[in-house]
Amino acid sequence: MTALILDDERIPAELLQDLISEHCSDFERVGVCTDPQQALTLIDQETIDVLFLDIEMPEMDGFEFIENLDRSKMPSIIFTTAFDKYAVKAFEKNAVHYLLKPIDPQLLKEAVGRIKHQDEGSSSEGLFTAVKQIRDLGDRITIAEGPDYHIVSVADIVRIEGSGSYSTFYLADERKLTASKRLNHYDERLSKQVFFRSHQSHLVNLNFVQRYSKSDGGYLVMKTGHTVPLSKRNRDGLLNRLSNL
């Protein structure tokens, strides 16, 4: 069999590649791809038996990826995810294969074993049903901080501050979590909800904005007491968004 790992972060992808090479002798070749568009092309051009698919990717998440796959060339899919128990129930109910991060070698072997013994195409219907059910949850986000994966309600995110390749989350319960993803990743994902990019380095939840001040160049005061800068070019957009809440 041949396998492909699709994960936007190369280090965890390569760690999984090593685990597969060490514990799963069924695979003749295990490739790694960090770009969903490249992976689509690869699957279209080559025979891939098993796809280890990360769910949370910035430009195209795992669910969008499978919707863009040619179903006639769709490999068996094992999701790699840090989703919470509600999403896992949707996977299990519809017989969809998944591995929770951080990935346990024994569970990896068991997942590959189940893939080997399933009928070709038998899980396609369950796969798309599970995707719909998980998307309907729609109010959670996974934040990877070192070896830990935190499942956070989007409504509890007060603000996110970006610094280079890292983003720090400030939560309503006063927790602070730092993820190794750029702020743009979360801006793209959350902008359709009640979030606003007030500044190049700041993304705020408008439900937590207490007031806007014009002094000192303009800034926002959050209900938690934090102050967040507001750039001049984003001021009109902010006032428009606040007026529509």
C-alpha cells in the first residue's frame, strides 16, 4: 500500500511518517505534503491507498479537502485530529477512521488494520455524514500548545495577539494560550463570526469590546480590562461592525 500524510505543519507530519514507518509494515511508501492543492494534484495523478488527513489547515481544512477530491480516486481516509468528544462521537457513529493527536502507536496500528479490512468505498457515505455533523458543531476551535491540544469555545475567546509565527489567545476565564500559527490563520477562520482585525497584530471578539477611545491614536477597551490598539484604516470598519451587533 501507499500512503500520504497531509498536514500544514511539517514537524508533526514527519513525526507521523516516522511512526508509520516504524509500526506499519504494510506501506511501501509514505509521502508527506503540507499544501492541500499539491495533495489534490498528487492524488489525481498517482494511486494513494490511504490518506492521513489533518483537519485544521489554514487555507483549506480537511473537510473542504475531501469535498474537492475526485470521488473515483478517493483513498481510504484516516483523520488526524485534536477534536473533542463531540466530534469523535460523529466519527464513531458513522464508522469514520480517526486518530487523536498526539498519536498513539498502538492506535495507529489498529486504525491501519481496520482500513485494510474494510470494503472498498464502504465508508464514503459515512465520511460525508460525519463531516456535516461535525461542521454543525461550529463553535469550537483547537489550539495546539506544545504537546497539548486545547478545545476552546469560540465564544470564550476575548482576543488574539500575533507575534511573528505565534498567536496568543486571551480567554474569558483568564487563561492565556500560545499557538505556533500566524494570526492570519485565525483571522481567516474567525472573521465570518464576531471577530475583527483591529490592528496588524490584534484580532478581537466584538462581544467583549466595552468602549472605543480616540485618544492616543485610537484603542479599544475590552470587558476584561485589556486595551487593544486600533489602526486608523480599520476605524470605520470597526464602527460599522459594532453598529450591526
